[in-house]
Amino acid sequence: MTDPTPATHEATHEATPGTTPEVSQQHATPCTIRWGIVGTGRIARRFAQGLAYVPQARLDALWSRRAQPAQAFADEFGGSVCASFDALLASGIDALYIATVQDSHADYAIAALQAGVHVLCEKPATINLPQLERVLAAARESQRLFMEAMKPPFYPLYRKLREHLAAEPIGEVGFVRAGCSVSGVPADHPSLSFEHAGGALLDIGIYEMFLAVDWLGAPRDVQTFGRLGATGVDTFASLNSQHERGIAQIFCGLDLHGKGDALLMADGGHVTLHEPWWNPSRATIRYADGRVVELDEPFEGGGLNYETAHFCELIRAGRLESPLMPHETSRQMIAMADAARAALGLKFSGE
């Protein structure tokens, strides 16, 4: 659900790395963060466009298994095209943005971390919890920063909403409702690929799972209804989940067209995050006493620049985990997806 268009997943097909580079020596991080990108699809383009809005950060190098698109990408956004993924890791970059299809995320992340490179990985960070634990173990062992690129909490509107509710609370949020479904996805799109671990839950639902976890805490029980499509991946799913602090209802789909707003409810009022809530710019807060507050916070640079700027500051500060998108949040999100897939009988190759 990177955007509600038929091209729902903005990554591109990339081969997984063949060899794991040796761990490099720890070095001082320069003021300007030198970025590398693996993958040159739609989400990589948005990342590169947003990088222009991030102070003291630049694109230095990139790699894609397809040479021609990689060179065209470099011609447009800068950076040198590397001959291999290992060459990209050895090019002197400080941080890697992983912009490939999700079945390759874990392999690329582990290889980069073991090479001493910080990793910002497009969502979902991995396709299941065991994979994520291996990635986080590699981050701990290498003492490098790893963060899942879950963009909503970094947007000005989302942060403004948090600030407003801290100053003028509606009470503790006890219910979250969110969802989005898109139709018209081409049959050969990665979102519908079993081989690349596609499906609505990992491509779209992971955003809604973030919202539930962010406001309600860890999931305790997940009940799922849904269906699998012709390619073997889930094309629609509806989840009811019990969390530490409340209940969530979320849906995600690749064969129906549905609205993409979100609702947060508490005893003192409720919040509507207007469509598209995952690129939030407007919210309406309705208090139980009748007051209505409208928040309008436009964003610039396509939105990915906010998470990138945060990640750069974490590197400069020597942090190994984000306080806004911590590892435990990634664990809880993918645990929800694992439970939902299990209920639908969807198991990917190698699981």
C-alpha cells in the first residue's frame, strides 16, 4: 500500500546476494551520509527524489541486476553504478536503502550489516519473524543501525497529532480501524507473486498492522478471514486483533477497491486520519464534548525524506535503534502478519 494504485508494491525484481562480504573495520561516520541503493524501481525513485530534501546526505552508489535501468537511474539521480551487490557494499557507502521485492530483504540486509553498513529496509523488513530475528542478530553483532522503513510516524501530520493529543488528550486509544484495498493489479505484478512473497497482508496490511501496534501495543490474539487468489497469495484479508491496550479491525486487499482512511477511538473522543492515512496530511479530532479540531500538515519531497532524515540523525548520534520505529514494533507487526497468513494457510517457499 505504498500508494493506492495498481502498482501497489514499489520495489523491483532483484536477485539475492550470492556471497556475504567480510565484516569491515568500524569507521567514523562522516557528517554527510553517503547512501547506496539496491533496486531501481518505483520506491527507489521516490527515495532518491526525497534525498534531495535531506540535509547532508547524498546518493553515492547503486546496484540493480538490470544494467540499463540502473544507468538510467544514476543519470537522473546521481551516484555510480556498481558491477555487483558486493561492489556496492565495498564502495564506501555509510548506509544502504533496500528497495527490492520483499523475499530478498533479509539476505540483502544481513550482508550489508555484516559489511559494516547501516540499513534502512523498505517494508516489510522481512517476510516472517524468524527472518527478522536473524536480521536483528546481524545488526547487534555488527553494531550497525537497522530500521524498517515504515514512513507514517515520521510525517509532520502524524507527529503533530501525537503532540496535540499529549497536550489535549482524548484519553487512551482503545480501538483502531484502518484499511485499504486496490483493484486492477496486473496478474504479473510482484504484489501477486508467490515466488516473491507477495500478497495483500505483506504489501498493504503491514501499514495497518503498524497503526494497530503503534497505538494499542503488542498483539495478543489475531483472528483472520480472507481468501487466496489464483497465484497462491492472499488477495483480501480482514483481521480482528486483540492488543495490550485495545482492539483493532483492519483490512487489506488486491482485488477490491476500498477507502484508505483510519480511525482512532478513546473515551474522550476520536480521530480520523483522512485518506490516504499512510501518507498523512489531514486529521480531524472530535472530542466527546463537541469540540472539533482540524489538523492540516502538508508534506514535501514525497514523504520518504522524513524517515531518511531521521535515519541519518541516528547514524550521526551513534544510535543502533530508532525510538520512533524500534525493533520491537517491527517484531509485533510481522508477528501479526505471520498469524494472519497461518490462518489463511499461506506458507511461502522455505518457511
